[in-house]
Amino acid sequence: MEERVLPKVDLDPTANPTATTPTWLLAVRAAESKKATDIKVLDLTGITSFADYFVICTGANQRQVQAIADEVGLRLKQQAQELPNSVEGYNQAEWVLADYGDLLVHIFSPKAREYYDLERLWRSAKTVEIPAE
């Protein structure tokens, strides 16, 4: 099992700017800020017991996949006080899976995204419309 430690940041426990922003949307905005492509959000509520949402996106190369994973981790830590239960695949950076309990963030290389095709595997899930910024 692979574990990573997120850098220390100043957290203000009294501030709650994201009270109405779902964690999946924070993850999407973080991925967008690092130029992730083909971002999809799947609503798995009622379909599976292990997660409510999947955020799926693609990075062009290993460095970008890692940069997206880092940014998602930082944003969720800073804005939602959420830390991942686990992060898998970070060193290889073909498919990084960050487990936040009810939210799973999948960051793929183009080749791995095509091969695993999670959207097909979870085709019974509803696709969530990502609001414009």
C-alpha cells in the first residue's frame, strides 16, 4: 500500500467557505486548474455502497497526472478539511486513485483511461453536470 503525506498548510478551523460546495466539485476545480482533460463526475448514489461520486479525469503525462493529484489533495485539505483514506498509483502515475470515502478521484494517463473505461463499467451511474465557474 502506498501512502503519501500532504504538505502542511494553515487551516483555519473556524472558516468554512465551502459549506455549500460539494467535495466532488472542489476536486473538479482542482483538476481544471492543472489542465486535466475529459473531466467526468459520476453519481453512484444507490448503485454502490463504497462511494457516492467518482471524479474521472485525464492528464497528458506522468508529471501532469501527479500535479493533478497533488492539487486535488491540497484543495480538499485546505477547503474541505478532507484527507484521503488512501492514494494508490501515484509513483507510476498511470492511474492515480485517491479515496476520500464517499468520493473517489481517478486520474488517468490517456492510455489507461481508454483501457479501463470506467464510464462504460459504471454506465448505470448518472453523469453529473459540472457547473460553469
